[in-house]
Amino acid sequence: MKYFTLLILVLIFLAPLAGSEVISLSPYPWIKVSYTGEAKVFNSSCDKLPFDDPFYYAQGDTGRFIKVMEYVPNESDADCYSILFTMGESGDAQYLFYLEGRFDEPLFVLHTDHLHFRGEGILIAEGSMNRMFLQSQKYALQKGRIRELPQPFYAIGLESVAMRDLEIYAGKRMEKVIDTVREGEKVTILAAEFKENPERYLIRNARGLCGWIRIPHGVWVDETPVRDIYYHGD
């Protein structure tokens, strides 16, 4: 029975990557880029690219920039992107998208850890840098434009602990109290509201009751009312 349960969990975990190729970025093997369809994969620092590559250069800190691949994320418009990755000066992971023939500056930049190209112009970016939690955002790429697609909530699913007494509320307006969470009590952070800088979080307490709490965006690790929900940045 335990083996069967483990097998199901493994299949669920692998399902989003089924049919996808996965790139582990060198020298950051924990950073992943997955994609469906055809791509020309480089996964190479810019100083090791062919001399005729538009992103080849041999001066300065060439190890900072990695050319990941050339890829057409949406066959309907056939735009080809050169996708570069850099960890940045302060460890701020980011991806730079250059449109074919326009290599002077990136068309757009995504600050995130992992990219998952699902086909038909759909991209999922997953990361916690400069965010309050590990956040998955869904984007549409079409005709040189990128836009985030709405979700009912940002999913979290994090087992945590209250750092002080908290009241949980029936709605995001924080008017009707459902229950009180005591300092040290275990809680599950289920989701966050869908907005640019979420501050309302849906949690479940040890008694199985669900409600909303507010955690200010940008709160530091030693100030947060719930462990693990804090600003992951400078």
C-alpha cells in the first residue's frame, strides 16, 4: 500500500513535465527550464558560444550570462526567442528574452527561478526571489508580447507555524473573526490572493478551520506573523 501511494505521488509530480525536455542550467543545476517542441539548446556561458553567435563576447564577467536556448514558444506566430539567464549581482535570477534579429536589448525580462514552456505560447514561471513565497505565474507569449494570465488564487500549500497570536477572518475585508490561532500553533498556508503584491492569505488552523489573515507585503523574516511567509529579497 505504501509503495502504491509513493508511485501515485511520483506520477503526480512528473505529470506536468510529461513530454517535456528539461534543461538543468550550468553551473546552477537546481535551476530548471522545461519545454515542449523543438529548440536549439546551448546551455552555455556567452564566452563559450561560437564566434558568430550574436551573444558571444569574451570581455568582462562572461560567466554571468548563460545562453539557454533559441526557441519558438508559439507556433501560431513563429517568433523565435533567444533566452539568456543570469544570476545577477545580488543573486537575483532572471531570464532575458531577445526576439530574432533584435539583439541590442531584451524584449522583456522575467525575474524568476524556473521556466516551464507548455506549448502554444503558454509559459509558467516559478520562483520566490523578491516575492513572499514560492510563486507560480502563468503567462501567454504572443506576437512579441507577454501577459500574466489570471488565477483564482496563488497556490501555496505550505505547512507552517504562527509566530504570534492571530485572528483568522471569514473574508478578505477582515471583518468577521472565525477563530484565533495561538503562537506556536501549526497552520497550513493554502493560498494567497491573486494580485501583484498579495497581502491576504487563506490558511487552515490545527482545528481544520479556514480563514483569511493579512501579512504586509515586504515584511522581513523576523517580523512575519507566520513562519516562511516573508520577503525573499534585498
